[in-house]
Amino acid sequence: MKKRYFPLVCLLSVAVLFLIIRCGKDGGNDVPPIKREPPVVVEPPVIPNTPFKSLKYLYSISGTKTLSGIHNREPNATPKVWTEKAFSVTGKYPALWSGDFLFQADNINNRQLMINEAEAQFKKGAVVNIMWHSCNPALAEPCGFDASGVQSKLTDAQWADLLTDGTAINTQWKNLVDEVCVYLQQLKDKNVEVLWRPYHEMNQGAFWWGGRPGADGTRKLYQQLHNYMTKTKGLTNLIWVWDIQDFGTLASDANTYNPGDEYWDVAALDVYDGSGYTAAKYNTMVEVAKGKPIAIGECDKLPTAAQLAAQPKWTFFMSWSELTFSANTDTQVKALYTSPSVVNLDKMPGW
């Protein structure tokens, strides 16, 4: 019986196979044609013609990698204490080192130590970020972080004088700027590039320089500083960082406090409001940057690797000194630093 029907079974099998192949070729209803998706084309980042190696590097990693960074707050006598703390927790040195000219007498007297560390960090291959909590030029220097110092106010008349060349307040402002320019000139002479982040959190009304919207407000002071430091003082080693904070008015603040594309190279957002790294904040910064690098200028709570993957254009994060370790567990800090998308000092290309 098996031998008698074997040829018939073979013939039927061949016929069925032929029909299946035929239907596939004819695009029959039962066997739809395979739809092939076109390959994804990843456009390389557009890197501008800039002399700054570190700025070019930020452009090159935008969309794929994020630099780790930490600020080293006072005292300037120990200008890498928080960088070392990050290493002790993670086993990795941050790719970005940050310092501050500061405002108290002892820290002003130790500015040279901070500048020496900036040079040393740059030679190691780190990105160097420097900020300045300046004293009020209408009051005294040194000063405190209080209502008679960094957190003081200017009247509208004093503000107008500040922006008017030759007035007493304007002259004192230049004196204060000249003091820090001496140190920035040292770095220029040694070919050290500086992410220069003055008058940070421009939409923050707690500081004497901040919280004044409009053409003659805080952004005018930032423009004045830019022009004085680059044109009058000739500091060509500064990569200008424009920085605002994540208040509920961020969408409008990004325009109201924007000094203009020609006045800054990197747009930074300080993330402190408690809502974290929302898509709305990220999209606002991407839109206002118009292709320039964006960064997390300050934070207490660090982003996660998953958040950076969803928001890949953050080119660096800079956590605030001790807040790094009070707002995050050591495990969380280490997880971020060892994420494949995060670049630490050991992976930097060198300058």
C-alpha cells in the first residue's frame, strides 16, 4: 500500500509547493509581498569653522554622547575637591572640570590656585568651565552671598548707570571685570580654552545681574561684558555659555533673555525646579540653540542614562559640587558615569 500511493503523494506535494511559490510571485491575497524599509541615514553633525578644539568636540558628540562634569565650589584653596570626590565614587574622572572666580576675600585671594587647576585640567584633556559669582559693582568687593553682595539689587537708575560708559558704577564694573581678565589672559597665553559662563541663570531674580527682561535688561549686560572682554581686552580663548534656569516661564525666557546668536556659543539650562528632565525643557533648548550645542549647565539630581538616550543633544551635564552626592545615591552616580553614552576624562581625545 505504501509503495502504491507514494508517487501520488509526491505529485500532490510538488503541486502544493508550486501554488505557494506562484501566489508569492503574483502577490496573492494570502501571501502579501514583503515590505522592505529603507535604511536609516544618520547625518553627520555640522561642525562650524571654529578655532576651538573643545567646541568642535561638543558639536561632534551632539546627539550621541554626553560629557560628565562637576563643579568645584569654594574654597578656591582646594579647586578640585569635588572632581576627586566624583572619582572616589565612580572610579572615573569627569570629562568637564568647573571652577569659579567667586566673591569672598579668601577665595578672591586664591583665584590663582583655581586658574592653575584649570590649566592642569585642560592639559589632562578635560573641558574647562569657569563661572563668576560677581559682587555688585554698586556695592563693595569682597562680598557675601547675601543681600549686600551677590544677592543684592540695583535700582533702575543704578542699572541705567551700569550700562552707561563712564559712570561711577560702570567704571567700578570694569574694574571688577579687569580683575578676572588678568587670570583669563594667563589661560589665553597658555592656549587654554575656557567655557566662560558669566551671569548664569539670567532669568533668576535672586542675583543682582538677573531677572531683568527685555532689550535693556540682563541680556544687555551680557552683551556689554562680551564686547568688553573680547574687543577691549582681547580675550579670544573664551567659548561663551549663555545660561538660564528651568522656571515655569522657560519657554518665553529662552527668548526674553537671549542676548543674540552672535554673543554665545553654547546654550545651557540649570535644572533645579523638581520636575526633572522633561521633554518640554529639552525641546525649548534645542529650538533656541538652532543647531548650537546645548548642555545641562547645573543640576542637583542627575539625569539617568535612559533620559540622556531620549534627549541625546545634551553635550554635557555639570552637577553642583556637594549636591551631586546628596541628591543622588553613590550607586546612581556610578551608574551614570559608567553608562556607554557618557564620556569621562579617560575617553577624551586630548587637546
